[in-house]
Amino acid sequence: MQRFVLLLAFAVLLTGAAWLDTRAQTDGAVVSGAHRFQKVADGIYYATASGTMNVGANSPIIVTADEALIVDSSITPAAGRALAQDLKAVTTKPIRYVVDSHYHYDHSFGNQVFDRDAQVIGHQNTLVRMPGSMQQFTYLNSVRPIPERVAGLKERIAKEADPQQKTALERQVASSLAYLEQVKETRITPPNITFNDSITIARGGREMQIRYLGRGHTDTDVVVFLPKERIVATGDLMESIISYMGDSYPEDWIGTLERLKALEFDTVMPGHGVVFTGKNKITVFQQYLRDVIAQVNAFRKQGLSAEDAAARVDVTKHSGEFPQIRGVGIDAAAVRRLYRLAQDPNAGPTP
Ligand SMILES: [Zn+2]
């Protein structure tokens, strides 16, 4: 009898493991066109790129009984249209709300696709920041280096012997060149509804709180918090990877993240990277910010240029939580930003 029970337990373990394995492979995700939709909870999805086009940021999707809300409209009108089309694989509910997590191009340049039929909601500062953003460093740096990068990729393709690698490189060239074409269609379309502190949408059985918690990644960042589901969409205020700092307010960011941690959630759907749980990653990112600020300030006082300082900042001790950190040195745009804020703590976006 005992032996039978043991065997049975073993059989359950085996089938259980096999089942888990399948789940891990498929992730319950649906691939549709340019997107992959990961189910995070009932009616809540996380849209990421499937690899066929440059879609920019990841978009959390919240479906209610009657309609859908998407966080971030993608990097171009073409990518925004693709998102609306691809989303039909997981819901046929109309997209009635689009939340701009902040003004950056890779999150908001698809707005014009949704402006007529949806309420495009963002912080009041997004209305102020979006119009100039196509002439600023952060956006221009997404297009200006492409020709050189494509030339480099083409050289590698010419030398590549492995056909699979070659195909992958060719796809990169194609999507980079397509992006250069797709950006031409962009008409800056700021949110059509703005707020300063918070706005709550209570529709179709969901409560969706859109909140501004203070300056951080930019001065326009908002989060979408679902108290009942204990889920928060954070844009670039908190990513599973190290956030871009070129337009940030790093000193304020630490306190803003403290206010984020005060919300009662278990799951984070970030603007880039992957869905993660818990608050430890946020605490480590706060330590990372403190560390970057302290080291950069010290180098600045020693008279180092921003570029030299950037090469020397050592944040490798945070690589456990952020494995993208592979050695000494950080993005020079982050250091230039801190140098500028030392002159003017209320500086606008990097020109
Ligand atoms: Zn951003």
C-alpha cells in the first residue's frame, strides 16, 4: 500500500513537472503579428515585441467587461496600429483608454492612431513635454545612429557563414530601416485628457488608478495601479532592467520610488524588460541611483568630464538584481544629466 502511494506520488510529481514545463515554455503567451501577449491575470496581458518590427516599449493591457485600456501606444503609428490589430487575438473589446506612462517617443508616438476613438490620458507635464520631444536628444538618438549601425550589420552579414545568424542579422537590418521609414508618419499627439495628481477609471468591474508619484525617470511619469488585482504598470519609472536616465531627476526618483513601494501590489508590469513580483528590485534600484549620484558627484568635483566619469562609475555590485550590468562604466547620457542638474536642479529634458 505504502509503495503504491509512493509510486502514485511519483507519478503525480512527474506529470506535474511535465505540465509545468509546458507552461514555462509557452508562458500561456499568444503570439500575434508583431506582438506576444503574456497573460498576467484574468483579462490582464503584457504585450512585448515578437521580433518582426520595432514596437518600442512593452504595453500592459487591461480588459474590463466592456472595453480595453492599454498603457503606452508604441514607438510609431505603424506599431500602434499593429498593437490594435494584434490585440484582437486576446480580446475583441474596443480600446477606449490609452495611458501615456510618460512622454518618451517609444511609449507615446503611436498616440495619433488612438486619438480619435480613445481617451488618451497622461500627466499635465506630458502635454508640455511632448511637442518639443522630436527635436531632443532622447528621440534623435534613436534615429541618428541607425545608418552607421546598419552599415556595420551589413558588413557582418557579408562575412557571416551561419545561415541562421545571417537571417537574424538581415531581420535586424530590415526592422531598423523600416523604423526610419515609419517614424516619418509621426505627428506629435499629446494626451487628450490630462491630470496632475491622480485620476481613477472605474469601469466594467475594474478600478484603475492612474497616479503621478513625483519626478523620476522624467517629470511626466504616471503609474496605473489596480488595487483589487494588486498589480501596477510602472512605465520607465521602474523597469526590470536599468532605466534610461537622460531626462531624469535621480534625487527625486528615489523618493518617488518610495511612494511607489507604499502601494499595495505584488506584480509589476514595467515599460521595458519582463513582469516581476515583489518590491526588492525597487529597493535595489533605489540603491543603484544613490550609488550613481554619489560617484558621479565625486568625479564631477574632481573635475572629470562627464564622459570620463561615465567610464569610471562602478555599479557592478548591483548586477545580482540587474544582470545587464557587466562591467565598470554607465551610460554617458546619465552622467551628462547629473552634471546638468548640478547647475540647474529643475532642468528640462536634455536638448
Ligand atoms: Zn522612457
